[in-house]
Amino acid sequence: MANVSSWELEIKSSIAASKVFNEFILKFFEFLAQNVIPKEFGITFTTLEGDGGVGSIKLMSFLDDQFPSVKYKVKGIDLENFTYNLAMIKEENGNEYESTLSEMKVISSTDGGCVFKQKNIDFEAISEDEIETQKEQLAQYFEVFEAIVIQEDSTDS
């Protein structure tokens, strides 16, 4: 297990924990497809197994295979404690394996906002630079999410 690496990221937010959990975490890949990744990449989602709950396997594909598909398995959902676990699945020589485990969690704060936490465990060697890039990207995605929610809230007022 010498190639195992892990990282954690915490982000404080003024947005309610339930909204972050339901709109950012549970719909993470869909959020990226709608708000971050350019539409011309033609992203599609396919449920390969299950009903979307624990044990379900989903596939995110790109038009004309411009980029590698992303396959992931839902490992756990705790609606009461706002926790979601998934595993990224890779295939090599016809064998599938879990390459990354992710836990996303939201903790309510007393001011009505929350703290978003993500912990990743990678079972492949990744450099410190790659880890920092992953953390920076996640922080940027969360900033986009916050901006959208704040804009929607201001137009609803």
C-alpha cells in the first residue's frame, strides 16, 4: 500500500448545510456538467447498476470519447448527518478496481451556514502538486456553487 495518499479540504460557507448537501454533494457530477464543464463536451450520465442509492454504479461519458469516462459507485449516503461516500472505479487489463475513495460531509454551523468537508484516499501514486490541484479545483467548484446559490437567492427575494 505504498502508493496510498490522502488529502482533506474544509470550506466554510454561509449556505445552509441541507442545501449544500442536496444541491452540491448529492448532485456533484451533474453540477459540474451543468455549471463547470463546457456544454460542447456533450456529457451524458448512465446508471449502470442500482437506483441511485447505495451500491449504484454510474457512468459520466463525454461526446466522441474526448475525455475518459468517469465511473463511480455510491458507497454510502447518510441523509441525517449529510454524509456521502463514493468510489471512483478504474479499469485496467479488463479488471475493475476502486482507485479513489471520497467522503463528502456537511456540518451545520451556528450562524446558519455550514462547513463542507471532503476527504479523499487515492490508491494510486499521486504527487503533492496533483493533490494541491485537486483541492484547488474542488474549492473553485464550490465557489461557483456558492455564487449560483447567492444569485438565485437574490432573484427570489
